[in-house]
Amino acid sequence: MEDTKKRRNSYLLCLKEFKIGAVVTAVFIAISCLTSYFMGYGRDPKTLKLVFGFPDWVFWGVLIPWFSIVLFTTIYGLFIMKGDEN
């Protein structure tokens, strides 16, 4: 009986972590794709601005979202996520 409770609690914890990871990843991918599309597609090359040597749409649509998701994942994994070592 105790083993069943432990497995169920472990399963529920994993399911919660999976849902958080899936939703956050989907949001960051959507932000990245939409920002890149609206800032970069069909644009006159003469209007491109450079931000730290990158075209502005690459900086705001690729670099910032992906650096943000790495930062989120690191903070979540180190400080928020719980293990089932009980």
C-alpha cells in the first residue's frame, strides 16, 4: 500500500513538472516565432537596425527569448523544482 502511494505521488509530481515545462516551452517558442515573423518577414532590408551586431529581429525574436528560457529553466531546476527523495 505504501509503495502505491509513493508511486502515485511521484507520478503526480512528474506530471506537474511536465505540464509546467511543456507550457513554458510552448509560450517561449510562440513568442520567438511571432516576434521573428512580424519583425523580419517582408521587411525592406534598408530598414534593418543592428542590435549588438545582430539584425533587430534576430536579437528580439531569437536571442532574447532563448536566453530567457535558459534562465527560466536554470532557476526553475535549481530553486523551484522538487525531487521525490522523501
